Amino acid sequence: MTKMKTDQAIEVVRSVRKAISKEQDHDPRKLLVYYLELQKKYAERLQSPAEVRERTSERYGDEESRSD
């Protein structure tokens, strides 16, 4: 079996997620509250799914008009 190459960025994300989970005692409810508070704190940075779709379709064109 071939060992896959580890992506350093993925490892950083996993490391941060583990640290956050540990800070919240690995409690799903505490994690949910933590992430919801972050969402409120940085609400102005977040985009709705519709905004993401619009930006994506502007950049790459409508999916229906794409040919695979």
C-alpha cells in the first residue's frame, strides 16, 4: 500500500481543530457554542450560499452552460 503525501496545510487545520476541541473539553455542546460565537463575532466576513454561488457563476459561468 502506498502512503499518501501529507499536505502541510491540512495538518495545520487538523492541529488547530484538535486544540480548539481540547479547549472545549471535547464536548460537542461547548464546541457548538464556541463556533456559533465565532460566527456572530465575524458575521461581516461570512457570505451566504447564494453569494458564493453568484460569485462562482460569475467566475466560471453557469453550471448548466458547462460541457463536460
